Amino acid sequence: MSLDINQIALHQLIKRDEQNLELVLRDSLLEPTETVVEMVAELHRVYSAKNKAYGLFSEESELAQTLRLQRQGEEDFLAFSRAATGRLRDELAKYPFADGGFVLFCHYRYLAVEYLLVAVLSNLSSMRVNENLDINPTHYLDINHADIVARID
């Protein structure tokens, strides 16, 4: 697989009630372990397979300027992800139907193309069978049904 993670951050939005989304921000970047790389590869595959809408940023927009600084190495990736998660929380809080989730920011390279992937992933509960054929509860990130995903080339 030709996927190399440059930097990856993970934060959480917790829905407390109809109007409040609480932020839980990591203090450090995630390490790009084999499991993390597999998850990003799956997100890349799922995103690439779906029909998408395309858009452009206004050159003067604050996000476009921040992204430019981040890509030039003048903006810290963790600080960028923390600030962007706060802005996302502020936007989502305007809608009573908005749920929480895990907010992932990943700067990676796949087949010589650089990407910034931003995704809000839900944590779901399910069941699994262990090696003793016992049934146990488990939790997993619902990558296949992520509603909020953006990839910037």
C-alpha cells in the first residue's frame, strides 16, 4: 500500500443536549501505527468510492489562508486541527439534529498525491464472537456511513 501519513489528529464532539456539543481535544498527534494507517486507507477507499460534491475555497477565506500556512509548515497541525474542531462544533451546534462523533484530521500521501482528510466518525456498538465462541460487546468507528467527510487535494 502506498499510503504514508504525515500527521494525524483525533478529537471528539460529545452531544450533551439539543444545543450543546462538548469538545474533547487531544494534546498530541496520533502515532501512525499500522492500525491507524489501515483505518486511513479504509477511509480513503470509502471516500473515493462514493459520489461526491466538489467545491472551492475563496482565496481570501480564513480557512484557505490557514490551510495554506499549514501546508507551508507555518501553522502547527495539532493547533490547526484543534481550532478547526472548535469551529466545526460551533457550526454543528446550530442544528438540533447534529450528533457528536470523533473528528479526524489526516495529512497523508497516497500514490504521490497529498491529501488532507477531515471526517466526523460515529462510534457504534455491536457484538463479536471471541476465540471461546462467547459473545461480547464491542465498539467500532462507522467508517462506511460517515456523513461528514471532506478531502482536500
